[in-house]
Amino acid sequence: MEKLLVGRIAIVVGGGQTTGQTTGNGRATAISFAREGATVVVADRHWESAQETVALIHAEGGQAWAVAVDITQEEDIRQMVAAVVERHNRIDVLHNNVGIAASGGDKPIDCITQEAFDLLYAVNLRGMAMTCKHVLAVMDKQESGNIINVASIAGVAMYPNVAYKATKMGVLGLTQHIAMAYAAKGIRANAILPGLIDTPMAIETRVKLTGKPREQIIAERDAQVPLRGHMGTAWDVANAAVFLASDRAAFITGVNLPVDGGALARVGG
Ligand SMILES: NC(=O)c1ccc[n+]([C@@H]2O[C@H](COP(=O)([O-])OP(=O)(O)OC[C@H]3O[C@@H](n4cnc5c(N)ncnc54)[C@H](O)[C@@H]3O)[C@@H](O)[C@H]2O)c1
């Protein structure tokens, strides 16, 4: 089968993962991009975790290298982009996967702290905006490239905590802004809205925070998904990312693509 990203230079920010029994969205996307022929720059605050993703890609014969970046620090982002440009002289795809939720102290509006709100804002929205800013400077000169920002159905659907919801809604605004600002140059920007996905970020974090057994958390989440009553996997998110990153999506920009097993279609009833 034709590979969709041959020769592309792709950065996956948040390409490491939370430790757990399944594969995370960022890691699955990095591996999938490499399988499609891209050279993948795996960027993460946890360099060891990024290195693990790189090792998995190398074990399959793919091309990847790791870079440490904390996206709350603009200087880290500037250095990351400079390192990629020095090595490859271009950036074709930026996949922004970083996002934190309850682990950052998110709560409903009546009890959210200023510190927790600031943290989620800095990681989920400002950090993403800053990676876009610095990568777009490169794509602008090339007059090519595309960006995928990982939001969440939580941005547009019911969700118990305020900062995650508000920042993920913000990601949609950020993405639309970029799509329109760079459309004339042929640079695309799209958002993916994962629904309930069986990843360590979702499961292991809830096990830790609620003390409920893993199987119960999984069963409760499965029950909320219309399509076959099962959560999606990180590979479902990765498949959508491969499509959006590839020329198959050449006429697609500014869209919000749910990968949610029908969750957003379940309105009323
Ligand atoms: N799992 C789900 O059910 C679900 C649902 C909707 C949306 N999402 C979204 O998917 C994305 C995460 O998926 P994942 O499974 O890869 O999560 P993950 O937690 O396994 O991986 C995220 C990576 O981001 C890194 N990171 C965190 N803060 C960072 C920072 N400041 N700078 C650089 N790196 C940082 C972490 O070290 C981690 O390796 C998030 O954007 C999340 O909101 C997940």
C-alpha cells in the first residue's frame, strides 16, 4: 500500500506518554507517521519517554529522534524548532498532542484554583499556540506544511471540570485562526477531537484519582460510547492524524474532526 508521508519531516509534540498498559495518543501518532515514511521528531517534557517512542520506531526500521521541550517555556520551543531546522531544513507537519486534565488539578467552576486554571491554560492552550507560532515561521517561508492540534470532545460537549473544557474549546479557536491566517499560503490547520479513548492518560489517571478498580473505570467509559459500546484506541486518533497530515486531506483546513465513536452525535433522547 502507498505510504502517505514519505520524506516528510513531522514533529509530534507530546510524543512520549503517561505510563500505563495501553498506548497513548501521541506515541501512536508518532509511530503511525513513521510507518507512513515520515521522519518523526518526538518532542516531550519527559525526554526518556520520548526516547522510548523513538526506540519503538527504530525497532520497526523507521526514522525518528527525540528532543526535550517544555511547551510552557517559549525559549524551549524556539530551541526545538531551531534544532529541527538545523537538521532537516524544513518542517512539513506539526502535531500538537500535549494536554493535561485532572492531573493538573482541574475542578468545576466553584472550586477551581487560580493556580490550576493557569497551569491548564499554559499547557493546553498557550503552549500549543507557541509551538504553532514558531513552526509557522518556518512553514511560512516554505509556503507549505500543516498543523494538527489535538482538542477534545470535552470542548464542545458536557464535561465536569472547567479548565480542560475551556482550554480545549480554545484550541478550536486557535486552529481556526491559523487556518484562515495561512490559507492563502497553502498551509493547513485542523483539530482532532478525541472522544473516550482507552489511553493511560484517561484510565491510569482516573484509577489514581478515584481509587476505583481499572476494570470499573473501563466499563463506565465503554458504556458511554454509541459505536459498539467500546472506547476508541490511540490508533484511531493516529489514523485520523495520518489522514489530516497527508495530501489526501489537501483541501481540508479549519475543520474540527471528532474521533469519538458517535459520542457527539448523541444529542437528546
Ligand atoms: N485519552 C482520552 O480519552 C482523550 C480524550 C480526549 C482528548 N485527549 C487528548 O489527547 C492528548 C493526550 O493524549 P496521550 O494519550 O498522548 O496523553 P499522554 O499523557 O500519554 O501523553 C502526553 C505527553 O505530553 C507530555 N507533556 C505534558 N506536559 C508537557 C509540556 N508542558 N511540554 C511538553 N510535553 C508535555 C507528557 O510528558 C506526555 O508524554 C491530550 O491533548 C488530551 O487532551 C485524550
